[in-house]
Amino acid sequence: EAGVVQSPRYKIIEKKQPVAFWCNPISGHNTLYWYRQNLGQGPELLIRYENEEAVDDSQLPKDRFSAERLKGVDSTLKIQPAELGDSAVYLCASSPLAGGPWGPETQYFGPGTRLLVL
Amino acid sequence: QQPVQSPQAVILREGEDAVINCSSSKALYSVHWYRQKHGEAPVFLMILLKGGEQKGHEKISASFNEKKQQSSLYLTASQLSYSGTYFCGTDDTPLVFGKGTRLSVIA
């Protein structure tokens, strides 16, 4: 079974520039998550999708961040404009709607996109 | 509410044991454990469910004390491959992760 795919793996941009991250979840997984992970910290949720609907975006800085999940499969996370404090690893994860073989809400993470804003 | 993990970091020699704790200020239904190696994505280890049902990793065990709202991860006879940062996630929807415990196993 193919895992969660993310691209790009690394991105370096100057502040005030836009940036976009792409995620392809595991086939059949209806729930998709975007996390931000700062150095030495645990993942922090930005947004969660159930199919194409954003059901939890309370932690998404909506003034500069946006996300979409067209057709309930792939998802894109965008930052415009980027700030120095946005430097972090952006993780995408997915899970089956009803939970995985290990119980509710088990999440399968992609490799992440490491963003550096200069 | 973010769970609290302890210790923040631990260094072991191969073959030694370690315990990582995860505490919550709220009642829990389940606790999830993940391990993240440097530069890689977090990988699911196991889930502990209220009532004592445990599913997951073959070489790492864990306990879940519902009354104390706490879970502990036990790594016995540690191997070099156990090195990484261990995160617990508590059963808010979605999971809320702790800050992690960095485990280093040295030869």
C-alpha cells in the first residue's frame, strides 16, 4: 500500500513570497490533516478535512494560510505571504473515516515539507 | 489540551530499559503513541483503549491508567533502532500531541 505522498520535500523562499504544499493521501482515506511541526515540538493541527469538507480549521491562520481539498482526495496548503516564523515542517496525514486497523483516528503521516523562510 | 510528556529526553545504552510517561488533565478514552526519527515522519506505534485493550508494536509495551489519566510506554532491552522522538496523542478529535520525548540509544 502506497503511503501519504507530499511535495516538495524542501522549500526555501524569501519572506513575503507565496508557497504551496501538495499532499496525496492513502487511497481510500477520507480524513486528511495538515500539521505544522516546529523544531523540538510535536505536530500541531492546522486543518482537518472529512472528504472535501474542512471540519476543523480553528488553528489555521486564515489571514495568510489557505487550504483546499478538491474532490476529497489531494489537498493543497498555501501560505501567502510567508513570514519568517512560518519556517517549520509541514506534515500531511490521513486516516480512514472510521479509524484504522488499530482503532479510532490512527493517522498515517507523509514525509513532510521542510520550509525555510529567509 | 496538550498532554504532558516526561522525561523530555533520555539517553540509554543498548540493552537498557526506559519508560516514557504521558499525562493528561482530562479524562481519556484512548492514548496513541508515535515515534519520529530525525528528518522523518511520525510513525504509529500503538493505541491504548479505555478498558485495557491494547494494540500495536510487538517489542514495545504500554500501560494506560484511566484513573490517573496517564499512559506509560515501556521500551525494554533497547536497540539502536529505538532512537527517535516519541509522541503521545490523546483522544481529542483530532489527536492532540505532546511535545515529545527524545530517546537516544548508544552502543
